[in-house]
Amino acid sequence: FNMNNSFDNINNNNFNINNNFDNNFNNTIFQATLAKSIKQKFTKPPLIGLKNVGATCYMNATLQCLSQIEKLVNYFKYRGKVEKVIIKMKNQDCLTKSFKNLIENLWPTEGSAYLNKKYISKNSNNKYFIPEEFKKKISKMNSLFEGVQANDAKDLVNFIVMTLHEELNKSKANTVNNNKSNIIFNQTDQQLILKNFLMNFKNENQSIISDIFYGVTHTVTKCSRCPLPKHNFEAFFFLNFPLEEVRKYKLEFITNYNLMLSNQNMNMNPNMMMNNQTFQQNLQKIQLLQNNQVNIFDCFDYNQKEECFTGENSMYCNICNMQLPSTYTTFIYSAPPILILVLNRGQGIQYKIKMEFYTEIDLTNYVEYKENNNRIIYDLIGVVTHMGGSDQYGHFIAACRSPIDNNWYQYNDDMAFAVQNF
């Protein structure tokens, strides 16, 4: 998902990890990137597929989605910083080099490489690129991607994003990801804790990846004894929704809510009379959930539900210096310009959960920080879909909205074509 207008106003503090408490901080990465753009160079999307080089449909679909993110493409295609990182890591494994090469081949200069024979399928007029070098690189850097076994797209996007961030980190390229973003502060001043986190993150974790993909979660922990809650801020670059757990939570929540409305109505409380329209809407929602259908907002409701820990699972309170029953709730504090969602159907489920999603979602009610009280609205720009009943078999394809003409295209390994009514 791409946040509406997030890139048009990127220098106006839209990304809050970097800019919340430092209005004088200049985002030089994006200032340099704006000098050249694929929108200036291309009149139509290249539509180049990726050849399957041995059970790599998961890789091809993931890479096609990443290669349709305009600012990411601009950075790797036109930004000199990438070349400096590649030169500096000459004798080391460097995913940045392989990713840049991939972007150059998926967005070739018209009139030259675009007509090269390596882009033309022998069986059709469809253009494709063979990503053998990229596959070899990820296999060498991570044994999970070795051989021709089936893999999951979410594991690959996690590896790509984290590795590129480490290599392109402005403060210390090619370092191990630090843990400062996960520190729980004991102070009770929420704003001070947040400021410390943001400044630490900005100083030690700035890259094109963090600028585009990273958001901030805010976790509030309350033990049964402390009078004040404890706050923790942590960076994230994707949200993982276990759909079966989402369905169970939402079904239980709405069922209990309807039961409460019914009891209130029976007690004839004039201030809390049952709203019949709400009741009927809830009944329809319950029926959908019982039929294994959820929507994207059910996922975000589940994401910020209150968790309770009691008995052996009680959490240790470093203020009370003992283990006590506790609750914690996690909110999205700051939303990233590009939001990656993982919809996890889980293992061993005998039925398919139907996921209702939209090409535009309004997350204003789910995000704590809203600059100038602006609404937080995202447009869908890409979907990786797994077809098949198991992680061990099946096929991955991608549907992406091109930043050039705003139309939707499907990428099925070496095939790339327009789709209607997405």
C-alpha cells in the first residue's frame, strides 16, 4: 500500500521516524532522488517478466512488486549513493549490487537494452529477464533460499528489506541491525521516551529502506499494581495478520457486543437502548465471519486488541521488581509511506478464509500520530498471491499498479500483461 501523497510531500516531515522532533533535518536522500524519475524517462511501463529459474515464482512475484515502488526504483536507478556502497563492499557479499542490476533490467533504457535479445521469449513476443544472478546471490547469503525448494514470499521480502537497509545505512553501512529500537524505557514521560527512540533511530538507522518502509509501533503495558503505564516504541516494516486468529477474535468480539446490547435492551435502560440498525449490521457481520470471511479492518482491530497475561504467563515488572498479571496493547504510532501487509492463512486449516480487501483503505483511526491531523489513506499498489493449498506446493503471482500509467498488470513469471477490473 502506498500512502496518498506521501511521496509528493516527503520533505514536509511525512515520515515521522526521521522528522517528528527535528524540523531542521533535511532528507537529502529524497532531495537527490527527485532530480530524476522514471516518470520523466518512461512513457509506458516496460512490462518485463522474470524467468523462473527453479521454483522461484515466490521470488519473481516479490521482486515485481518491489520494482513498482517509484521512489525505490528512482533511488537504485539514478542515485549515486548506491554505486558508492557497491564500490565500498567490492570484496563482500552485496545484495545492493544485485538489486540494482535487477532494477536496471526491469526498467531498461528505451532504444538500447530494451531491444536486447535477452528480453525476448523464444515462444512469444513477451519480454522477460532471467534473474539467475539475483537467485545465486540470495542463495549464497541465506541458506533458506538455496536449491529449488518452495519458499514463502514473506520470508524473501523480510530478507531483502533488512539486508538492503543494513548495506545502505547512512550512518554505518554493512553493519548488523542494532537493538536500540527495541529498548523499553522505564520513564513515565511518554513524549520523552518517544523522542529518545526517534533520535536514536534516526541517528543510527537512516537509509532509503527506513525512509520508505519503516513505521513505529507504540506498546502500552500495564501491570496490576503500578499506577502508571509503561511505554515502548519499536520500528516495524511490515504487519503480519494471522487470518484465522483474526476471524476468531472478531467473531467473539461482535458476538459478545451483541449479547451486551440485548441485555441492555431487556433491562430497558433508556440511556443504553439497543440500536436495532447496529444490531442487524452485527448479525450480518457474524454470519460473514462464520462463513470464514474477514476484511482488512478486522485485521487492524485484531492488531490493537488488549492482551492479558496471568498466572505463569505474568510479565515481570521492573518497577515493582516482581512478576504480576499484566495487560499490553500495541498501537501503530507512525505509519510508513509504503505499508507491507502479510496475510497469513496459517498451517493445517481445512477451509479457506476469504479475505476482503480494497484498493484504498483509510487507517486514520488506527494511527496515533497524524501530522496536521491529516487522514491516513493508502492506495493499493501491489499484491503477491499464493495459489495452492499448502506452503509446500502451489504458485505465486503478482498484480501491480504501474507508477507510469496507473493501470494494473499481472506478472506470472516470464509473462506480464494488463488486467481489467482489478
